Amino acid sequence: MSPSILYNVFIRDFRKQRKRMLLTLVAILWGTMSIMLLLAFGEGLKVQFMKGTTGLGQGIVIMWGGQTSMPYKGFGKGRRIHLYEHDLEYLKKNIPAIREIAGEYIRWSVAIKYKDKVLTERINGVYPPYRFMRNMEPQSGGRMVNNIDIDKKRRVAFLGDGAKERLFGQEEAVGKTIYIQSLPFKVVGVMQHKVQMNSYQGQDEDVIIIPATTFVTIFGDPYLDNIIYTPVSLDDTKAVEKEVMRFMAAKHKFNPEDDDALSFWDVIESNRVTGTILLGIEIFLGVIGALTLLIAGVGVANIMYVSIKERTREIGVKMAMGARKIYIVVQFLLEALSITFLGGFFGMAFTYIMTETFKRIPIESSVFDLMGKPTVSMEIGLLVILILGFTGLLSGFFPALRAASVNPVDALRYE
């Protein structure tokens, strides 16, 4: 059976049942739009949440000092365990599974002055690896704290984009001088805006960063507030954590089994759990959309059953003239698939137009920071095509079998 004959038969049936077929096409179009919009918003939400979770830092573990809960080698319980700058080199030297490590000092509500404007902001003293570990990239024309700043204890500052807006507004900040505790600091960089959905000390956009050595010189803090490290393998975070506990216990004299002596936040595992939850949400939305599309497929099946009933005599003539059952099955399957994919094509086209239009609507950025923008990815397109194909086959298979089972003798007597 040639494609031209199939096409002519399809067009003839379409004209005979124009209203019913148009309604079915609309149902397929609506089902396709439903599944694609749900998947697009789910994908946008997933992408945005993953951006938000990596805003804190990717592939890092954060460690804080705690308080012992067990007596150990003559030391009583309840002893504070502090973190020191020399712990950084000690851990890096003894644990090869640590790729990078950095410490952090924090001071809250520090007086900051620029011209006539005086604010109280959070100040962090950090080391250069902090930039990459905590995903703090400078805007064009600026830089982060570097090793020379550390060695020479320079008075330089790197501003979070929120802190920059509060201090400078729309004015250029890099190269200007601000006063921290009445001491002049030159602004060397401003952080690029990032989405950050979790934190342990507040949003990074609100921080002012200075070299760790300069911080200690000004404020005299003897202890690090926390230590951040990146494992060589992201699959071995628990093993690395045990090694850190073992070496820190040996150095600071506490029981390595005392979980209260040090606290860990495994950001890697947290991001992994978040990714799994978001994948589950995306699958759930996809299932809802797929069910909507399958319901539309019932309409296609009804069209095919009605078509078979009205064309019973035609089927009988074809079979009486020698047409094999496989030709009848293929004919009705192709008709069902044609209706399904035609409606699906328009549904996918309208969805793409809608999502691209939505992205261009001027909505407050904080909404996009939370929800993300609907995204029609290649994976979503392929998934929808597969579901359309399954729907078309399912809606055409049983009617096609029924058509092929028609008795030619009875069909020729059919009125």
C-alpha cells in the first residue's frame, strides 16, 4: 500500500469526520501541552534549585569545633574544641584524600563607612582557596583575595553584591576606599550575583571579605570559626570525615568516637538528596502530564472505532480482493499515529512559544530565583515524542486488530 493511497484515505476520513477529528486533535494538543509545560516548569525548578544548592559551594564539607561529651585520657567531658590556623596545614599534610582546605574567621556587626554612609556589616577573613570552594566569583574588572594579600596583610576588601549596593548604590566600587573599624580598605572586587538557597552564616551577597591575616591583625581572633575542605573523591566523604576526626582527635586530645567534639555539614550529600527529591518531583509532574495525554489517546481510539464501523464494507472489499490482514492493521495504525503526532506537533510548538514568551515577561528576579524559568530541554522533547508514539500505537492497535478481524463475507453484506 503506497504512502499516497494512505494519505488520500486519511484526508477523505478527515473530511467525513472533520468535527470529531478536530476535537480529537485539540485533545492531543492539550495533552501534549500539559505534559510539556509540567515537565518544563519541573525542569526549571530543578535547575534553579541545583543552582541554589551549589551557590553555597560545590563538593565541600564544612567543619565546626564542638564540645566533648566523653572523658578522654584525663580530660573531662564538656571541653571546648577550637579550630586553629595550623590545623589547615596539619590536615592537608596527613590526609591525601583532601584536595583543598581553607579556614574562615567571622565577625558580625562591624562598622563600615563610605563617605557619609555608615553601616554595620558582616566581615569574613578568608584564604584564597575560599573563592573556588564557596563559589564566589568576582565581577569583571575585580578580583578576590589572593596569596600576596595574605602574605603582606594588605587592607583590601571583596564585597558581596548586596553589600556593594548598600554602600555604593549604582556607583562603581572597585578602586574606592571604605573604612572598616576606622581603617582604610581598598575595594578590589565585587561578587557576581548568585542564587544561594542554603547558608550557615547568612547570604554571601551580604558579606565583606578581607584577607585572613589582616583579619587576625585587626580583630585578634585566636580561633577559626570553621574549616572548609573538598575531598578528592565526592563519593568518599564519610571516609574522609572519619580520617579528619581521627587526626583532629590525636592533635586536640579527644575521643575519635565523640561525635560532639566536631560538627560536620556534608554539603555534597545534602545536594545529592536535594537532587533526588527534585527528580522525584519532576517524575511526578511527568506522570500527571502523561496520564492527561493518554486520556486524549482514548479519543483517538474512539475515532478509529467509529471509522472502522463506517468503513466495514470498504474493508470487506479490500480483503475480498486479496488485501492481507497486515495491510489493514498498518493502515489504521498509521492513521492513529498521524492524528496523534499532528496534534503533538502543534502542542509542542505552542508550548515552546509559551515558555520562551514567559522567559521574556518582566517578572521580579526574586521569583525566578525561587522558581526558575520553564525550560524545554532536548530530553523533555524526546520523552514527549516517546509518549506520543506509545499513545498513538495504543490508541490504534486494538481498533486495527478489530478491523483486520472483519469477515469479508459479512462485511460485504454490511449496510
